[in-house]
Amino acid sequence: MIAHGPAPQQCPKTRLGAATATVRVVDPRGEPVEERQEGSRRRVDGTDVGRDDLPAPREATTRDGTMLSIRPLLASDRDELAQGYERLSEESRRRRFFSPPSRLSGSLLDYLTELDFDRRFALVAHLRDDPDQPGLGVARWVRDRHDPTKAEAAVTVADRWQGRGVGTQLLLALVVAAAERGITTFVADVLWDNKTLLDTLQRLGARVEASEPGVARVEFDLPAPGAELDGTAMHRMLVAAAESSS
């Protein structure tokens, strides 16, 4: 989930990774509510977004053999999203948000679930064979309003499912969807004290530079649409990010 604070001007920063221990992704520097009101049902090229633009559900298998169904996050998931946040441990909330709210406000839930799947995009993972159970995790990206080829991404996984590959599968699906929609770069802020992750990302091709005190800015290029990811540096980069808190 992309995080947002109690007021648009006070949006807390969020992190990318399974429960996001050390990689944080910053919400675009606009006001969430205003962004939603500015026409969230239109693409960046000005054309309308319809239900047919929703990504098709896909199946994935985690490294422990769990079969997942990954589908678009819908407005009807609002209550489950709120309940899922409340089930997160205090540590997971702290890892997920810099200033974690005690609960997700109504306006924040609106922003998180009223998506256009062009500027703002989100996926949720469920057990394939038990889809009525609560979701296991959510991943999302938000386009940079100044450069629509860039987006900031985040993923959160329920505590009991962390370290099992759910975050990796969500990130892989997120990358595929972003590439198909013209996004070429993901951007994230990473705490400098996570040197192991930074070294790994940089070794695999990410660009790392200073952002603010204690924080590095990381950019990595996404593969072309349809490119094979298994065994690639991008795949290893996503695994490292997803498992940075495991």
C-alpha cells in the first residue's frame, strides 16, 4: 500500500519490501485527495479508463509451493484493507510507515481503493484455492506526476506470510503491469544503514545516490513488456527488495 497521512500535506513516507523493513517508497509530492479528484478515471494521455482496462488475474507459486491468485485491488476491498492493516503487528506497521497511523482513515481508504489502474495501480494476493480468506498482501505503484515513465512502488505482506515469497510474486506482477503501461523506471528511497540491500541493488544495476540525511535514492529500470524475468538481474533485485525484512 502507498501510505498517506491524516492530512494531504503530511503524507508519511513508506517503504518497499516484504512488510517493507528498510526500503521506503515516497508518495508523489501532491495531495492524495486532490489527485483523486483531478480525474483518476483518465489515463495520463487524457483518454478514459474503463473496466476493461483492469489487469487480468494471474496465478503464481511461492517458493514454498503456495498457489496464489493475484488480482486488481478493487473498491469492494476497502473493508478488508482496513481490517488487514489493523491485523499488522506494530513492528510491521513501523516498517511499512515512517509515522504509522493507528488506523486507515476514510479519506485514505478512498485513495487506496479508488484506483484508475493508470496513474495509480494496485494488486492483491489471495490463496488460489481459498479466495474467501483475507488477502495475503498488497502491492502498488503511483506514477510520478512530472514524469509518467517513472513510478514509486510499495508492497505490504501480512505478518504470517512474510518470508515465504508472497512479496516477491507481488513485485514481479507489479513490474510486469508497470512495463505494459509505459513505466520504465521504479524509484525508491532506501535507508543508508541497510548497506547489504543497497550493495545488492547497486551490484544488480540500480542507480544509488544521496537523497536526504540517512536516505539513499534508488532507481532501477524495468524490463521491456513481455521480457522474461526468471533468472535475470531484475528478478534477483526484486527478491532482494522483497526479502529485505525477512
